[in-house]
Amino acid sequence: MVVFEKPGRDNTEAALRIALEAATARGCAIVTASNTGETVDRLLRQMAETQAAVPVVMVGQVDGFATPGENALSAPMRASLEARGVRIVTAAHVLSGAERGISRKFGGAYPVELVAHTLRMLGQGVKVCVEIAMMALDCGSIPYGEPVVCVAGTGRGADTVCIVTPGYTAGLFETKVHEILCKPGLYGNG
């Protein structure tokens, strides 16, 4: 496992290279978190340079995540990614979704949020890798029962890559994290 000194976008190129090598070697899809599409665009450029060909699924944020009525993925970027074969998933976050609305309104912690916080003990990116794999499976964007290479980050960019076989949201605990290929060290902000 590669451990990056610090979390964040400075690790993006290295994380994407690790993800692409793993997906090519295993013959599986890459599922990547991306709000604006920038990380996926960078992945596609690496794929073009190396002539790699693996399926790519982008899991973005829901409309209204940061600003009511808006999505961070612009229409031109969406069109560009889709034209290059990327499947784009926009769905409620599996490990927060409605539960976050309840905890914000009434306080307290609820079971799904406890799962999310437990996964964050390994790093924010590990939690997101599990979450996006399940979201992609729920939407039918990846095959059931097959591992995928997941790419996520701590804030912007990518710094975490995991091999995950997701379960559906209704089968949360069927999800298996097989390997953590890279992540930031948890020294400080990670």
C-alpha cells in the first residue's frame, strides 16, 4: 500500500495511475467520486496516454448538495464525459442521505452515520470508496458481485484507491473492502 504524506489533490495523478494499473490488471471497472468531473477528466487523459480501456463510472454529488437548485457538475463537463463513455451516477449519498437530515433537525447519531464515522477511522477516502461503490451498484452502473477499483479523496482531487465488492444499500454489510491500494497517512487532517 502506498501511504501519501498528506491528504488532498496533490496526490491525484499518482492515485489515478495506481487505480488505472489495478483496473487494467484485474479487468474491472473504475468507480470514481468527482463533484466537478475534473478528476474523471484527468483519469480519461491518463487512459488515452496509456491506451488503457476500462469502464469508468463517475459518482457525483446530488443537486443542492452545496447550493440549493445547483449541481457542481456543469452541463458541458457532463456532456464531455458522457461522450467519452463515462456513466454518471447522481444519487443520494448511501452513508448519509436522509439520516443526515434527521440528525441535523433532531440531533444525535443514527446507525448509518455510525457506519460512516467508523469507516472514516481508516480515512475519509476509504469511507467514500465504500459509499460510491454501493451507489454505483444501486443504480445498475456496475455488475453485481464483481470487484471494482474505487477512487476517492479527502476534499478535492483523489488520494485514496480501494478494491471493493459492493453490496446494495439494502445489503450494506455484504460490502467487502479487499484492498486499500493507497491513502493519505492519518497524521493531522486525514
